[in-house]
Amino acid sequence: MEAPLLHLALVGTPNSGKTSLFNALTGSRQKVANYPGVTVERKEGFFVTPLGRQVSVVDLPGTYSLRGRSPDEEITRDIVLGKASGETRPDLVLCVADSTNLRLTIRLLLELKRTGRPIVLVLNMFDIATRRGITVDVTQMADALGVPVVTSIAVRKGGTADLLKLTDEISAGVAPQPQENNWRPLSVAELRATQREADRIIASTVSLPSRPDTWTARIDAVVLHPVGGLIVLALILFVMFQAVFAWAQPLMELLSSSFDALGQFVHDTLPAGLLQSFLQNGVISGVGSVIVFLPQIIIIFLFILLLEDFGYMARAAFLMDRIMGGAGLHGRAFIPLLSSFACAIPGIMATRVIDNRRDRLTTILIAPLMTCSARIPVYTLIISAFIPPKQVWGFINLQGLVMFGLYAAGIISALLVSFLIKFFMLRDYAPAPFMLELPDYKMPRPKSIAIGIFTRAKMFLQRAGTTIFSMMVLIWFLASFPQPPAGAADPAINYSLAAILGKAIAPLLAPVGFNWQIAVALIPGMAAREVAVAALGTVYAIEGGKEAAEQIGQVLATKWSLATALSLLAWYIFAPQCASTLAVIRRETGSWKWMATTFAYMLALAYAASLVVYNVAVALGAG
Amino acid sequence: MTDDKTTLPQTSADTPSGSPLGLAERGYSGVIQHLSAGGAGSALSDVELESRLIELGFVEGAKVEILHEGIVGRDPIAVRVDNVTIAVRRREAMAIIVA
Ligand SMILES: Nc1nc2c(ncn2[C@@H]2O[C@H](COP(=O)(O)OP(=O)(O)OP(=O)(O)O)[C@@H](O)[C@H]2O)c(=O)[nH]1
Ligand SMILES: [Mg+2]
């Protein structure tokens, strides 16, 4: 008879390497980064031990105790205590420790023992401990704790061999029987007693060297300097946004001319007609105009991944805590908000580490105001069409500067909104504490950065191939049918459904300077922001007829006034143009109300901002 | 939990009862004498604050050192507790009595 599936669960203090271990065991690519609170969901994976035992393992959010103070910690508590509905309680709990920092994990382990589950202590990051000269008497520690202890190096090939061997031994031998669950939330006295006990065990089994991590201390002397640290942070953000513009340009031009050539090739090969128009205008102009932005998306992810792996994120949260506090935000909100520059969805999920409900809600409501990577195509398209690529003050690219300004506008308005929420809605507010472990710096690992970028690039291309592609088909259809009557003088698109729809909505958008082509692009753009760019590409390509081989940016520069362009930029800073973000807000807040609130306030801000920008620009003569 | 009265800020660092870590300067190093959540004025209940501090390793006898501080009101502070660095606000650090 085949042995039943063995259920393992990875539990441990934050940032101890649980997800790295999970990835090593199962070959998955879950997100790993060097700050506490990366994992906020339960993730299951499977593997087979060297002796052929089938194993299921769940990766869980890190926690210092089983009390479950924030939504992510509750997930861990519920799995370990078997409270999660439809969940098997783990047969074996792998308590994962950072070997350089055992105090907190051993205390947690003593608490875990009360749940009656069989436990193994995994001394992870043993490579770092060895390098620092930390030695652990593993046998004695196992005796003192009464649980098996193994060492592991999750990020090295073969680094989990001992753990796999132990898993086989455990599943081959008499399976340790789960004991009765005696766990209750520990009183302060019990907590103190478990910590004392942990310290006693560590004192008798671990020898610490006199060699602390001097690199971390040296870097922190600069990076956490009260003034210098803020300058470094501003510099990092500035370079990041400049790079998105400056570094990506050559690659983007290459991609863009390839798509043009491909479109031209289709145009020349196929006979004129619907198929030719569909491929050239719908598929290649539409989807191609979005894929062109891949280099920029890769650059922004590269920056964020490097900062995350290096260990900078927790430092940035430290620096920003009191400054954000002025706007009613919690220091822990910084990491979710910075991740939202990549995409608001993981950013909103990451707010699970914030234990105070109101702090968390405020962060969720403003996360979509952070300039996510899906806005980059829209911004870039308009900036390159309307802002000259001049150098200002000798070294800063004007286009990059405008881009930075748009990012800054997003951040400032997020802070303002948060301030207003604090002022009007949550007045009786006592600031929740900020307590965060600042992990030692680690050299970013090229492989994990590469995997991170690859995953993101794949997601982006998949979106281009699915959501964006299907929207393009729809727009091409709307823009092509009905066909113009024979001998019609106007461009064909003027007779289409798209024009009819666009012109019906256009009066609503006329005060902010949008024409009917923009109106057509904005509606499918509700599904995903990049769609607007693709839609404009298709609409203008069809409108341009046979000569539409020019790039979309050049077309826009001749069709729109500067005021309209600026107004659309302002619109995109605020508009809630992303169905998936709204869905995540609904799920994470558990209510339609907050989703509707987000949608309404962002739309109102977008309209107001565009109205002001357009009218001011027109008054200044840019109309 | 310890039910001492709030240690007054003016208590000097070398009296046996010690003084709150929340008032210490950057560069200060000492040993935790006891926790006294009552006077800290944190948004958390006394029990909750004390539990969290213990879970982060702030227990009697632990060595602490203030490594860094923020710019606004010299807050928060980065505290080395044995071999871990933890960021806390001064308000919560008022509950940690050191000498
Ligand atoms: N040198 C070394 N680094 C490791 C090892 N295991 C993990 N890391 C690094 O430690 C950091 C944290 O790893 P994660 O796997 O994200 O930790 P986690 O326990 O899942 O963290 P949370 O999800 O936040 O609780 C990452 O930078 C990893 O690359 C190891 O065995 N050796
Ligand atoms: Mg993790």
C-alpha cells in the first residue's frame, strides 16, 4: 500500500528563509526577499523524498508567536492549530530558524511544542553562521529541546540534503504521534519564561564569536544616518525613475521598429482587406505598442528586486516612519507602497503585515495612487510625443524629469489622501506602534533576481497576449464595423461603432479636453491601463488608413494639443483604470464598500485634476 | 508582568531602578532591568505591548544599544538587542527600563 501523503508546514520567525526552503524543496519560484513579512499567503507545494515518500509542504507567513496579531500571522496560527477550514493539520512542523539569530525562533519553538504537533528545528542560513564563526552543538540542542535538529542552506544546491534525509527517517520510523493541543495564548509571565528557557538553551549549545557583521554596521552608518539616509533614499528613487526613461530607450526603439517592420511586412504581403487590417492594425499596432514597454518594466522591477534582496526595504521603512506618520501612515506601509510602484496588487496584499486595521485600510486605499508599471506605457507614449528630449542643467533628461514629476504627483496625492482620511474619518486615532526587525544586508543573488525579472516579464507578456489582445480584438472590431458606404469621403473609422460610442461619451469628457478617440480608448482601458495605449494605436492606425505606418507617438503629436496631452497624463495619475486592483481591494477589505469608495474617489480626483490641468494649459496658450 | 509605577523620566541612568530606553541617546548601551508598559502611553494595552516586546527579545538581562535614530523627534530608534537589530518608536521604548 502506498504511504499516505506526508503534510509538512514551514513555520518560523519572519525572514528566516522559509520560502527559500520551500522553493528549494519543491522547485517553485515563490517570492523571496530580504525583509520580514514577504510571504503573506499560504502556499502549498509537493515533492518526493530521496526514498520516494510523497510530501506536501505549505509555506506560511513568518511570525514571532502564535497569537496572530495581523492577518498574515493569523494564517499561520490557523494552519498550525488546525483551525483553517478544509485544511489538514500538518503531520510535521518544520520550525525554520535563521542560525545567526536563534533567540526568537527557539522561543517560538518552545511555544509551538505546546500545540502537540511533531516538530523539527531547521537551522537555516547555516552558511552565514559558519562564516561568522558561530558554532552550534546540534546533538545537544536536540536533546535540550526534545525535537530533532538539522542544519540547512536553502539557497545552495544540496543544502537541504540533511532535511530530506531526516524526513525519510521520520516517515520510515514510528511516526511521532501528535500530542494533545495545550496551546493557549501565552501570558506575559509564560512568554518571559519561554524566552529565558530559550536563552538558557542557546547559552549551553551555541558559541557566538566576537565577530559581528561589520558590513551591515558600516552601510547602516550611512544609510540610516538621520539626514544622509534620507538623501540616499531620495537619490535611489530619483535614479530609479530616470533609469526607467533613459536606459530603456535604445531597446524600446529596437522593439518598436521591429514591430513597425513586421506591420509593414504584413501590409505588403497580404492583399488589402479585413485580414490585413486585423493583423496590422489590430494585432501588431495594438499589442505591439504595449510590448514595446517591456524594457522599462524590466528596469523598474530590477531596481525594486535589488533593493528587496539587498535588505534595504526595512531601512527605508525605518527612515520614513515618522515622516509618513505626519500624513497618517504607518512605517510598515512603506514597503507595500514601494512595491506598488511595480504593481498595486502585490502591494495591497503586502499590507497584511500591518496589524492595525485602520492603518491597513488607509494603505490599501492609497496604494493604487502609486505609479504602477502599467502606467509607464501611457506616460512614456505621451511624454515622448510632447516633451522634447532636452537636457536640463546639463545632465538631467527633461523627459525623465517629467516622468519623475508624475511619480512625485502620485506620491504627494497619496499622502494628501491619507492625511484627509486621518483627518475626517479616523480622527480618534492613536498611532499604532512600529516594530520591525532590520535584517543584515545580503548580497543580492543574481539567480533569484533573474528569476524575479523573468517571472514578471512573463506575466507582462501573458497579459499582453490575453487581456490586452482580447481588448484589441474588440476595439479593432468596433473600429472597423460597420464598414463605410462605398465612395465615402471621410476616414472609414468615422462610420464605425467605435466612433458612434466615442462620440456619445465625448461630451462628458470634452471639459477635460479629451476627444472621442480618447474616450474610445479609456473604456477598454478600465480593464488594464496599458490597453489605452494599444487602443489609441489601433484607432489611429485604422483612421490613418494605408499611410498609418508611422509610429503612434508621432501621430498623437499632430492630432492632440499639448493641453490635451497634459490632461491625459493628469487623468492617469489618478484614474482607477484597473479591474484586477479593484477586485483585490474587495477581497482584502472583505467589502464592496471600500472597493466602491476607491473607485469613486479616484475617478473624482482624475476628473478634477484633468479639468484643472486642461484649463490652466489652455489659458497659458497650450490649447 | 511587573507592576512598578512608571519610571519617571528624570530618574538618572545609574540608579538601581534604571531609566527608560525611550529617553536614551544614540550610542547608549546598557542592560534591560525590567519592562514597565504602564507608563509608555502606547496605543497597545499594557499586556499586549509587553508581550510584543518580549517576543522581539526585549527581556530582562538582554544587552541593548541604540545604533541609529530617525530625523523627526530622533524617532524611531534602531536598537541592537543581543545580535538582532530592531526598530521601535521611542514611545514604545519607554516601556523598556535599562541601566
Ligand atoms: N546565505 C543564505 N541566505 C539565505 C538562506 N535562506 C534564505 N536566505 C536569504 O534570506 C532572505 C529571506 O529569505 P525568505 O525565504 O524570503 O524568508 P522567509 O522566512 O520566507 O521570510 P518571510 O516570508 O518574510 O517570513 C532572502 O534574502 C534569502 O535569499 C540560506 O540558507 N543562506
Ligand atoms: Mg516567505
